[in-house]
Amino acid sequence: MKKTESTVTATGRPRTADRLFSLGSLFLALCITASGAAFAAEDHSMHDMAEMTDHSMHNMSGMTPPAADSPMPSPATPDGKEITIGSMKVSLMPEYDSTAVLVINEGKFLNREAFPREALFYLPQGVTKLTDVCSLSPGGQHFCQLFDIKPGDGRNLLNVKLPYSDFFIDFQYAPFKAKANSVRDFTYTIESPYDIKSLSVVIQQPYRAERFVIDPPGGKEFEKEGYKNFRYELKDVSKGERKVFHITYFKADDKPSVDAKYTGMAETHIFQGHTSNIILGVGVVGIAALLYLRRRKSAKQDGQT
């Protein structure tokens, strides 16, 4: 009877299949480690994107508006007391992600016990579409709402039913047509049918804008995410009181800030969210192939004995 061939050579070194198996095992271990790191990175990325995702989930909120003849809500509560906005922030972002002005209104009413109820907001004349109309729960969840927009005297009227006292509304406003090598000049008026205890207005200077001027002056300048901003803090703004901001600047191009600033940093999203699965999958396939080769070689050796 022939002796079965040993899997170790006379020098004591493993044969080729065994060496491949050892390398494959090491490769799988590295893949598992990399997979874990990728999972962590993806979880962090998903956490960073959570707020943007919440907002984008509600872009269809205006597809089923109430009847056109629905009455405008009263600023008073059922007990006759008028509701008041405790704090409100208005952000104006010219040519941010489009050639229009992105407007974001967010705030909270003081009278939490008065909700759910209908609320009224003023929009610039010509604004008939909204990106988001949300009510925020105490836990910070965004709930999209049905709304109705009617023309008013020099403005449009937004009627929305809010289940909670906190609100978030954003839309695109196009007071000018962006052209290369031109001056942009527009006025934005902030007015509310409710008293506002604290009003914060933040105006963002577009990327590559020159000779950026705001009237009235005096906004506190600060930088955020590479953009220059100007903040105005106003107290005890009465209902119907108008706060007018006149903004002018020059731009040599007609491109929005986001496209121009982040084009070089853009990444493909074909495999986004699946990186860890791909790494682990490659490792598993690799080790499976090595096991197959080793088994095949072993069977061949047995057949020769």
C-alpha cells in the first residue's frame, strides 16, 4: 500500500493550498474588521443626514389641499384669548440651491394648550408652492400638513392646521431673474397676524457674491459652513407690524451656491449604504473559493493513494 502523501513538505512548510487557506482566513478577518468600520461610518452618515431626510419626506404635503372656500383661521383661541408666537426664525438664503431665494420660517407658539388648531401665515405675493409645511411634535418629529393658499392684499395667505404648536415652513421665492454679470436687488417683508415675542432674521450671503449690502444695516455677522451670514434679533414685534429688508449684491455668474461649492466634492451614490455588505461579501466569496480549491486538491491526492 502506498503511503498517503503528507500535506507538509520535507522542509516543514505548508503546501500551496494551505498557504492560500491561511491567507484567505487573514483576508476574511480583515474584511470583517473593515466591514465593522464601514457600518460605523454609515451609521454616522445616516445620523448626520437624519434632519435632511425628515424634511425631504414631507415635500408632498400640499398635494391634497383643503377646499378653496375654507375660512381663514382666527388669531384667537376658543376662550377668546389671542395666540402668540413665542419665538420665530426667518432665514433668507438667496441663490442657495436654485436661482431663487430659499425662505425658511420656523418657530413655536406660546399657547401650546390651544393646539391642534388652524394657523395663518403670510407669504410673498406670487408664492403658490411650498417645499415643506410641518408641525413638530415635542419629540422633534416632523409631521407634514395639508394647507391652503389664497391671494390676499399684496400678499398670499397660508392656512394650515397644526397638531402641535411648533412649525416649520420653507419655500422658494423668485423676486429677480438671475443673470451672469448682474446686480440682484430685492426686498423681503416679514409680517405676521400674531404678536411675536422674539424674532430672529438670518440672511445668508451667496457664494461668490460681491458688494453684498443689507438695508437696514447692523446685522451681526457670523460664518457657518463657509457662508457669511447676518443675524438680526428683534423683540416684541406686534401683529401686522412689517419688518422690511432690502438686499442687493453683484454676481458674475448665474449658478447657485450649492452646485458651485460642492461639485468637486460630489461622490457616486450607487453603493452608498452598502459599503460594509460589499466588503464582507468579497471576503466570504474569497474564502469560499479557497476552501473549494483545497478540498479539490485533497480529493485529488486521495485518489492517487
